[in-house]
Amino acid sequence: MDLINRHKEDKHAHHAKNIDYKLTNVSDHLDYQRSQIRRLVLGHNGDGIQELADSHVAIDSTPFNVLSERLYYDFNKINQTMENNYNALNKKIERIINVNDFGADPTGQKDST
């Protein structure tokens, strides 16, 4: 019990990669924000239009104010879907039983009972 209480108080109880945050983890989200800040450019670009308005809508119709946020959201959503599909497929594959594993005749020619 003491170990659990110390864990709750510990400043370094978990790595950022091990903490889920929205559709990603804390480490990846912080890396994304750091990169976004580094690339932040303020200024006038001619006609004042920095991005196309219709590119601010995600594949599930969620609206965003900034294109980079929409892309980040969509890519994380796609990654999560791919991971879920991969895990579901692996579970199905693991359930497949081959008759050869039990010494049965896969042709059905011989009685294997």
C-alpha cells in the first residue's frame, strides 16, 4: 500500500509516451506543439488569406480554426483506427485453429475422431 501511495505522489511516475491524451499520447502531443511553435510565423502574406477555409473541416465533419489542428486530428484518428483494426485482426487470427495442430486429416478422407 505504501508503494501505491508513493506512486501517487511521485513526480516521475509515468513516461509521457505511456499517458494517453485525446487520440494520441502526451509525448507525441508535446512534440507536435513544440514543432508548431517553432514554425509559427506572424506576418502579412499578400492578400491576407493564409489557408483555405474548407480545409478546416475534419473527415468526421469536426470544424477547426487552423489547418494544422485539423490535419493533426485526422492523422491521429486514422492512426487510432488502423491500430484498432490491427488489434481486431490479430485477435481473429489468433482464434483460427488448424486441423494439422491436432493431427487430424485436413482432407477429410480419414476418420480423425
